[in-house]
Amino acid sequence: MSAPERPPGSARAEQWRRRRQQQDRATRVAAACFLVAIVAALALFGVYLAGGQTQAEGVLLAVAFGAVGLGLAVWVRQIIGAREVVEDRYPMRSRQQERDDFEAAYEEALGEAGDGGRRRFLLRLLGGAGASLGLALVLPFRSLGPTPEGELFHTAWRDGVRLAAEGGGLVMATDVSPDEVLTVFPEDAIGDPSAQALLVGTREGELDVDALPGETVEGMVCYSKICTHAGCPVGLYRAAVGELICPCHQSVFDVNDAARVLSGPTGRPLPQLPIGVDDDGHVIALGDFSEPVGPSFWNLHHDRPEPRA
Ligand code: FES
């Protein structure tokens, strides 16, 4: 990469020669920076594929970007040169020695450009650093995991499934008294977090059945237990006023009015689970929740996709 030795000439030639040496040094520094960036980016890729280590990935990413930035800074300041140079006017026609120097420098520059000179060399390394970093930047997409498909829209509830308490006991219609709250699951999916529901015993004449999106059993109503704000379990019930309260950010839902939001940061009611009673007196589900459970997402009200087989 270094320029060939030139015979001593005028002061201008000596100045030119020092400048060339300085540029050669800067070229080596910039090239080293880009190589460091490539190694760091590839190491980041390797660490990620080996299972990931957050601190190491952060350090490697910082080193890669820092090295690219340093390399570009050296390139711009030391090689391209951003300084404004003012020179006193001198006779328009150059002396013969200067003309010869210029001609030699020009031909040498042409030669470098023709056989893969400094600029091409650094551009290739910079391209390599960019490509390596680009490889690292696609890694977060791999961490997004599989497409959820139907999981966001469906739970384990389906028509005919009996309601079971947390301990596994099936819930009879006669078990539910006014003001009582039971956490229930599908009998075949006890503990399934997305299926957890609250079966609330209502006071006589207070539940607005017409406001509910699905069927219910007299004296009780069932809602998803997962808060529609950020997904906390709705764990508090103020029986005197028929309000379910989420302890995380104090969203309040009206049990007797289809879990309408009374206050708090959430934007939609708790989905209702349609329920009935079978011939043996067990409380059963008549289908899935009225809406997807938990926090809202952008296509919440699109047609429900089929559950994954
Ligand atoms: S998660 Fe329930 S109010 Fe925020």
C-alpha cells in the first residue's frame, strides 16, 4: 500500500512525500479499525448462536460500532483531509520541477486507482464491516420466535367443558353464592394461565343479563381473570358495589354491566365466558371467551383464525 520511494526534489516534493507517509499510516489505522469491527460483529453473531450472553453481546456491539466510527473518522481526517488550506497567490505558471512532481503524483494516483489502491482497499474493508454488522442486526428477528397464529385468539375453553376450581374440584351451580368469587379453569386445563377465569356470584336482580355478549347462569357470571391492560390477574372484588379491581394499575370493572371499564388505564372490558349448567348440575362453558383475553393487540378484532392443530 505504501507509495514507492521518490527521488529527492523540491520542498514541495518533500512535503508531498511526508503527506504520503502520513496517509499510509492513517490507512493502516483505518484498516485495523474496520478489521476489528468485522471480528467483533462476527463474534457477536457467534455468541448469539451459542446461547447468548447479554453483557458480552453489548460489549461486542459497542466495539464493532466504535471501530467503524473510529475508522471512518481516521479516513476522513487523515486521508481525505477536511482542512481548508489557503495559499498565497503565486505566478500562474508552475516551475518545471513542480510540473514534473505533479505529473508524477498524478500518474501514481492513477496507477493506485487502477490496481486496487487505498480507496478501494478501505472501501472493501468498510463494506466488510457493514456486512458483518448487518448480519448481527438481523439477529433480533430470530429472537421474535414463531408466529402466534391462533394462540392469541383462543383458549382451552370450548363448548361442554366443565368448570373446575384451582384444586381440581368441579364447580356445581349450587356451589356459587352471591358475592362469592372463584378462580376457575377448564377441567382438562387446570392452571392454564390464558384460560383462568373468575366465576362471580351476583346479587339477585343486579346483573344486567342483556348487556352480556354471551349466555350466563342465573345468579352468576364468568369473566377472564387476565386484565385487559397489561395482563395482571384481576384479583380483588368489592362485592358491595360489584367491582372487580386489578391491583397492578387499579383498573376497575363493573361485574353487573358486562365488566365495563369504570376507571383505570385499560381500554376494554374483561371478556366474558359463556356458561350453562349440564344435566348433573355442573357449571359448563358454552364456548370460548367473547373476545381474546389479556392485553390488546393491533388485530384484536380481526376474524379469529383457526387454532393451530
Ligand atoms: S394490568 Fe391491570 S390495570 Fe394494568
